[in-house]
Amino acid sequence: MGDLKLNHSVENGSASMLNPLDHEEFRRQGHMVIDFLADYYQNIETYPVRSQVEPGYLQERLPQSAPLNPEPIETILKDVQKHIIPGITHWQSPNFFAYFSACGSIAGFLGEMLSTGFNIVGFNWVASPAATELESIVMDWLGKMLKLPSSFLFSGGGGGVMYASTSEAFLCTLTAIRDQKLSVIGRENLGKLVVYCSDQTHFSLKKSVQIAGISPENVRPILTSKSDDFQLCPESLRLAIISDLEAGLIPLYLCCTVGTTSSTAVDPLGPLCDVAKEYRIWVPVDAAYAGSACICPEFRHFLDGIEGANSLSFNAHKWLLTTLDCCCLWVKDPSALINALSTNAEILKNKATEAKQVVDYKDWQMALGRRFRALKLWLVLRSYGVARIRDFLRGHVEMAKHFEMLLAADKRFEVVFPTNFATVGFRVSPSAIPNGEDVNAFNQNLLESINASGGAHMVHAVVGGVCDPTSGALDTEFCS
Ligand SMILES: *Cc1c(COP(=O)(O)O)cnc(C)c1O
């Protein structure tokens, strides 16, 4: 909050000292920014959904170095309008159908403002007791909304934590089980640890494996097929495990997904967890996108079998009306995380921690500093209430099913995978494409022309390629 009442240049040193938190300036400029954003939302449909700029566009428009003297917020906001907005892909536009949604909401946004406004760093309980306690409470609330077994809740010996991303959830749980396993079999066996997943598993798992020091060669993406709706098959998993055991390797971690990224497939959690249990494998369930839907009783069955898993995570910032970032992770055994991730320093010593009366979330995550994310989710849950949030999610699924029905009734299109949630995978059907034209190329060109038009934004996925016995070629289809 630059002090604009300052007449002197900062350079000549005679100015009174900058008060970066002057509350009256904060009020004035804050209101201007809210008005600016309200106008943005009012006009959002007038912008091309996918930004149309060329690489390097901003370099040409902005000065080579930072300004020496203060500039007023009015000027800066004009430049945001003129130079930044053209380079924005409008994720909140009603015509944005790409990737998974990033459903913002007024409550999520205001919660973010409150959190940023307090600007606290809640690494342990004493650093801001409300941040820790609200996070634990909201995680238990959410866990109950998802009807998780009590073993995942604080009230039942487990517990939840909020991260920035699912990638972080992978890395922290992988590190926890890695260290737990190595403490039994010896650290020299790191190279023998094996991670299982399906060929539909999100690519971020691979990065976590790399960071955790596990050999990339020891990741087993088990092939799925279109005839199985791209679900991970428990028998194929068992065969892979047996073959690794015979080779002297050590099974460690099995990633199951509820709502995969390309096809929104749901792995059969119960049977997969049964296999994993026999071999003492940690099972994280990644429900990054679809987890939100499972708060509706009619979609809860997608989590059937969760009681056999070790952890579950989902991104509230995808579909639960919460702004980026907010990934919620529950674990049955917090001590596994804490043993792998805790650190202690003299400056952090305090009575509450020593008396073991509190959660110190720094020991549940990679970084020391952490944001007050619980505040925004708390605002969302209170402002809308569970019943309205359920209706919101249902409304999206109903729209997707309606769209799927329209496609199914139109011979020019083909629905590529079942619409489990609010993502529809479809393509122009090969029979509707002129003879001699490549099906994938035709679909890709159509997609690019839609995106280039600015009227809507969609993305493609490739599913059911090499592993699909019923189709010789790769299927390219749009997901919306
Ligand atoms: C979005 C998504 C991820 C990655 O999430 P980040 O929070 O960006 O790391 C992982 N898995 C699935 C199924 C997803 O949909």
C-alpha cells in the first residue's frame, strides 16, 4: 500500500518513511481493486477465452527496469487492463471448458482476502493458534461431508492437512512410507522400492517419485483398456507385484485415482486395497478433481473401499468453490508423515509443542512457512452450506449428462468414455470425416480452430491408444 500522499521522491531521502500498511490508503486502494475485479467479471465474456498473445508479448510492452519512484494505483490498474488482461486465459469465463474447472466463488475469494489480509505465517500452533485449529476443524468437517471412516479424522486418530497441490500430497505421503519402509529394511535398499499406478495416473506422480529419490525405472504404470473403462485392474496389479518380488524388488506405494485426468476413470478401490494390504503397500487415493462430487450421497459410491486406503487427497480449488490453492489430504497415520517431515529448531521451541497438546503443521509438509488456507474453505462451507454446494455440483453433472445425451443422439459425434462426473470426452466420429482424412488430425484441427476463435476453450486428451484392443489407432478427443 504505497503512500501516495508523499510528495517527495523517495530518492532524495527527505520523505517520511513509507508506511506500507497505512489503513486509510488500504481502504481506498482496496475498494478500487474490488471495483476493478467486479468490472472484470461483468465483462469477462467480451474477452477471448484463451489468450491470443504471442510468446514474449509483454517484454515488448513493459519498461526494461522497475520504476524508481512511486506510481499511483490508478495508473497501475490501467496497465493491468491494457497489458495484463490480454495475456490472461480466462479460467473463470463461462466459456472455459479446458482441463478441469477452477471454480471460484465470492466466498472463496473473500476468504482468500482475509487470509492474505492477516498475512500470518502459521508454521506451528503457537505462531497463530487459529490457523492450526481451524484447519483441523475444517478438515474434520470435510471428512464427515465425504463420509470418510473415522480413522481418517482427528477425532478417530487420523487427521487432515491443507497443501498447495496434489503433487505435494504425493511427495509427502511417498516420503512418509519410503522412510517407514527403509527404517525396517535399511536405507541401502532405496533402489529396490517400487511404485504402482495405472497408465491413466496423473503425471505429477512421476515427479514426486523422482524427487523422493526412487528410481524412475521402478514405476509401474499398469495398462488399462477402453473395455474396462480405463480402470486399474487388481489382477494386473497382482501380476506386476509378483513379478517384482521375484526380481528381488520391494513394493511400496500404489496410487489409485478417483476421476483420472484424461478419462475421469474410477479405480476399484476395495479390490485394489485388498491386494495392496497383502503386500503392505501404502495406498494413496488421488481424487483431485472428482473428490468434491463425493460429498453428494448419490456420488459417494465412487469412494467405496476407501477404508482400505492409507490416504486420500482432493483439490478443493478445482470444483469446491475455493480459489487456488487448496489441496486437502487425510491420512490414517499422521505419525508416518511426522516422522519423515518434522524438524526442530531452538527458535521454534514452545510449551504447547513440548506438552504434545497441539498439531504443528510444519511437520506435515515440506515447507516451514504456510498459508492460512482453512479460512477460505471455512468461508465457502459457511456461506453456501453443504446442501447448496451439493446442488451446485449436481447441476454440473446434470449439464454434462445432458450434453453427453445430445452427442449420443447425433451421428456426427462419438462419446469416448463414460461421463462419470462433469467432464465429457468426445470426438467427431470417423464415419463423419471425409474419406482419406486422418481422424486424429481432423479432430485436432477442429479443436485448434475453436480455441483460436476465442469463443470457447477446450483441451484434448489421448486415451485408449496402444493398450486398447478394440481400436487400432489412438483416439484423440476433446474434453469439456
Ligand atoms: C489436477 C490433478 C492433479 C494435479 O494436481 P496439482 O494440484 O496441480 O498438483 C493430480 N491428479 C489428478 C487426478 C488431477 O485431476
